[in-house]
Amino acid sequence: MVVMTTLPRGREFTRADLDAMPDDGNRYELVDGSIIVTPSPKVPHQRAQRRLDHLIEAACPEGFEIFVAPLDVTLGERTVVQPDLLVTTSSQVSGLDHEGVPLLAVEILSPSTRHIDLGLKRSSFEKAGVPSYWVVDPAEPSIIAWELVDDRYVEVGRATGAEALTVERPFPVTVVPDLLVR
């Protein structure tokens, strides 16, 4: 059965519009009232996501949970995103979606998402008050970490190749970009 969705004209998209999107293998997110559609991630992205998930899980203390996309994170009626990986508290997970602002949002760059992850989504996470935001680039390979200071993201570290980046928030963990992709 094919379900046709008519997109609204002359107004911003809402959570209800996002929920009506087809289950067609694409990833649908809502950022400031605009629908963003991206294809499924390719092998380098998937590899980096899986390895980073295992690395963070190994360092994760009790009371925290780690999730990988797709999982809706509602930052407002006009913004519902699916970070590639997020860290949250166990108390923020109930029902079917994540409730509230995660402690850490991680995006893994793909050619189709680079501009969105470094611009729109970074700005949305910052505005919503997500305390930590990381971007991993499997092509370089590299990682950049930002933390919220006075409502603005400040870069707290970066690493490329075999360099190690150690962060303290939301809990101590060390990431070596080469180990995420090789």
C-alpha cells in the first residue's frame, strides 16, 4: 500500500507533519520548521558510529544511557532531530522518544549532512541548551568537541588521525579518530 503525503504550503512544518512522513528509508528531521531529508548513512559513517558507541558505552557510568539514530529528540514544536549518537540520563527515557535535552549530541559527517551538522543542527543544539556537542568526520578522520558556556558553544578540543581527545563531560572519555574508522 502506498501512502501519499501532501506537504503543507505557506507555513512551517510541525511535529505532526514530521510524524506523517513515509517510512521509506530516508531520515526525516525538523529544524526550525523546515523538513530535512537525508539518505541512509554509508559504511564509513556506520563504522564510526558503531565504534564510537562502543567506546562511549565502555566509559559510561551508571545512570546514563547511550542511544544511536534513529531516535527522535524533540527540542521544540518546530525542531525534532535525530543525532547520530546521544548520551542522556536514564530518567529522560520513557515512552517511545527521548524527552528533553540530551547531555551530549554527536553527529558524524557525511557528504550529504556536513553543512547541516556543522550549521543548522549545531545551532539548534546550542539554542536548546545541549551541554556538549561533538562532530566526527570519518573522511579526515577527526573529532571536534564543543561545550555550552554562557549559552554559546566553545570548542573544548579537537583531534585528528592518531591524536587523542579526552573530554570530561558528560563523563570522562578519550577518543582517537583513527580508531573510529580504520
